[in-house]
Amino acid sequence: MIRDKTVSISARKDSASRSIDGVLRLPSRYAMFREWQPSFVYHSDLGIPMKDLRKITKWLKEYGSNMIDASELSGKLQELGAGNRKSGQPSSMSER
């Protein structure tokens, strides 16, 4: 029932590949998940400190809720990038 009603994929290989009535049932978005999975990276691979990622998340939520506009979001991101360059942090934000 869980496999039929959710998008969960079993961690155990034998459970994940078990077929029911000779038919392997996969979540409807399984192919999309398999396509995206190789693009997942660790936060540390971004070269942005965790405290800055939290700020970015907050600003993106504000932008998504129409609390700030695109120019204000852009200004905050540029400020954050400039501050990181001054403090010796990786400048990966400004290079993208």
C-alpha cells in the first residue's frame, strides 16, 4: 500500500525491486527522481557558509511571498556577496 500511495522509495534493494503480480510498481515521479538525483550536492560544495544560506533561504521566502521585489532580493544577494569577499569568504556567489 505504501508503494502505491506515496512517492517513497524503499531503502532496501530487495524491497524496492519486489514486484506484485509480476508488475514492478514505481512511484509516478520515480523517473524524475532518478534524473535529478545525480545533481544533488552537499551544502559545503557550494562554498557558501551555512549562516549565509539561512539568510538566502529567508530572503527567497520573502520574495516568494511578495514581501520584497526582485530588485531588493538582488541587492541583498549582492551585498552578501560583497561582504563575503571583504571577509575572505569564497566569492562563489558573485561568480554565478
